[in-house]
Amino acid sequence: MEQVKEQVHREAKTKVGRAIVVTSGKGGVGKTTTTANIGTALALMGHSVCLVDTDIGLRNLDIVLGLDNRSIYNIVDVVTGQCKLHQALVRDKRFEEMYLLPAAQSKDKSSVTPDQVKEIIDTLKRDYDFVLIDCPAGIEQGFMNAIAGADEAIVVTTPEKAAVQDADRIIGMLERSDRVITPKLVINRVRSHMMESGDMLDIDEIMRILSIDLLGLIVDDEEVIAASHRGVPVTMNPDNRAGLGYRNITRRILGESVPLLDLSSKQEKGFFLKLKKMLGLK
Amino acid sequence: MIERKRFVTMKGHRTGLAVHVNERCSVEEFLDDLELTLEEKSVENGRAVPITFFFGRRYVDEGVLTALESIVARHDSFLYNGYESDCITKEEAKALYGDRTFHYFGGTARSGQVLDVEGSIVVVGDINPGAVVRATGSIYCLGALRGTVHAGKSGYQDAVIAASILQPKWLSICDIVYHEIEEEPAEALDMGCAFLGESGLEFSRLQTVPQARMDQFAIDSERG
């Protein structure tokens, strides 16, 4: 930790970055994918970004970004003084300025404390416009670590009762935390035809229960899975609707007002029709 | 023989004897006097007369009551029939007053949150699925009630549960439980209210809650 402090003194830069934690409570709703895509979109728009994976012991963010073979040091090494903070950062060469601070795969959540994470985030905020923190599932120490340095929070949920109830719990915890973070909501894996048939919670119901600001919707798309598989975040694909959703969310984070995507299945049919026409299938 | 100083006064009633105890003497004094008085008034082979004690502004604890009961028990002609006192402890007062105290919770009670109060609670917001609200008194929710609620948890029968939108996951008043899957109404009730009626748990619109429950509202509103 001494070294981190040293670094703080040495690199007294003037940037005041925004630290945003991406969290959900429930696992598998798309925290890591959302972190990777918002980070990518911010980098595409020319902002300097540092992504921090706090899911120690189960790191995934490096894989989704396609940087898994390039990480040498990790967040635990920084905390224990094995390396300096800047040595642990992995640069994503596809972008002007996007870096990743990987989590350790061999340790567990108790290897770092919230204060240590906060110190790292505060340091990174001086160097980057945005620091995105990928939070692990659950409400234990990993969650506490992840929110320690955050100024803002994005809560990811899917239109399922279990995910919404867990998101609700997380929102409650964020609201009551010492830092009083007001979270914003991303609804992931939206399937409009299931919402219309009543087999899934619809957007209005989710908003009624959670009653926080909606940052955006992401449609359920196989391309998202394929993109993670290839290590190329889906938002780099200009024609994909999920990717567009992430770019819209990013623009809203930057303060632009962007209307929500029209998700009605009618529209979707029209969209696919257009796509098929473009491809010469119809 | 010198007339001894009396610390207990006996008065006959239709239902038995009322024993008024001096408020200012020591416990030993009135217990001794009681012993002697009962001795004098004992009747052979008579029917046991119930005695009720009146302590006025004297506070009596368990120890005194036990001594009192054992004295009465030694005399076959008398039967201990409880006591009355104008004094209670702060704790007892709190318990008495508890159901009528109001607590306020601003904001939405979210999943995992537990609000447990002595008295009634007003939630200025929603009660979400997964949140738990328990009260010895009533529960009023200004928003949508979708969580788990238990009113009158220590047996206060007049407790009510009211909400702008009443759609609980689990609702209970005293020890009567309503579960959304087993019973009606499964639909959300606008301006709904749940209370204990003659046939158990009943649901109705807030405006049609029986007069008995409305009295409770009236008293509370007078107290401000």
C-alpha cells in the first residue's frame, strides 16, 4: 500500500475521473458484459477508461475483453506490493486509452479490503476520465470492496423476478451505504415477445418495483455471447442492436438525452425484415 | 389494650372483600397488619371469600405480591383475587402504549430490509417483494405493498394493514396468515385494507373498513 501512496504523490495529475461500479446482486445477469461494453463504448468515443475487475478468484472481465493472455500482475499484487499499480494495468491496444486492472484468479475476496480498493480507485481517478468497477455477485465482502471507491453505480438486472428482487436488495444496500450512491438501472436480456405475452416481467413492472432511474435496455441477442467468446465486446459491432443499446447507455452516462429503443416485437419484426431485405433474403 | 395502628382497611362488596392498603407505610407494616386482620376476621368452616387488594399510588413488585399471596393462602376463609394499583413501571407503560405509538419510514422498504417496530408504522413509499415489515400495531403503506407484512405481531386484534396498492407476498395479522397462492384476492387491491373480522382475515376497500376499526383511526387522529 505504501507504493500506492508514493505513486499518488508522484503522479499528482489533475483529472477528476468518475468511478462507476457495475453491480447486480444476482450472478449471471451480465455485469461483466455490461462493464466491458460500456468501457469499450467510452473508449470508442475518445475517453480514457480504466476497467477494474474486483471479482477476485473468479475473474472474467479479461476474457470478455480478449485480454486474458496479457495480464501478468493483478489487483492483489498491487495491494501486497508485488508490483506498482501502473505495472499491473493491461492496455487494450485496439483503443486510444483503455486499460484493465485484472483480478487475481488464485486468491479470494478477503485478499483485499474496501479501504485498499478505494485507494486504488482514487489513484486511477486522477489518470482516467472513467474508472469502471466490475463487481462480483453476492452481497458479501466482494461487493463491499467493489463499492468502496465508487461515486456512481449501475445496477444490472434481467426481466426475471429473482434478478429484480436481488437488484432491489442491492439498491437498498447502496442507498444505505456510507457513500449514499444513487444507482441507475440497466435491464439486460430483454425479450419483448415474452414481455408482451406476460411470461416475463415487463419494463413498467420492473420500474414500479425498483423505482430508480432507467439508464437503458439491452435486447437479448446471441451475438453478445458470440462476442464474449471471441473477446470482442459486442458494442464494437456497429450493426448490432445490443451493441447499440450499450452505446446509447454510454451516451446517457455522458449526459446526452437519447430516447429508449422501441422494443415492441412489431418493430423487431420490421427491423429483421429490413435486415433480411438488406441481406437479400426477402 | 392499646388500639393498634391500622394499615389495611377492609370493605365488603357483593363480589367479595376489597382491601385498601395504606400508601405510605412500609411493606412490613402492612403485611404484619394484614396477617393480624385476616387472623381476626377468619371464620371457621365458612366459604372462602375472595379478596381484591387496592394499592392506590403504591407500586408493588413480584416479591411483595408473593408474600401477600402466601399470607392469604394460610387462611382458609380467604382467597386471593388479584390487585389493582395506579402505578406501573415505565416498561409496562411502554407495552400498554406501544401499540398506539407511530413510527415513520421514509423511502422504499427494499428486498432484504426488515422493519420491526413496537407500535404502528407508516411507510412513506413502497414495501417491495422480499422486504419484511412487522409491527405490534397497524401497518400503513402510502405506496404499493408487495412484500411480507405482519401486523399485531404480539396479539393486538384491532391491527389493520392498509396500502394504496395491497398486493402482499405474505400477510398476517396476529397469528392469522394469508398467503397469496392459497386464498383470494390474488389481484392487487387499490386502496386496500386487511383486518380481522368475524370470519377471520378480511379484505376490503379502505373506505369500507368496519366502524370498530374506524374508532381506532378517530382516537389516533384526535391525539394528533
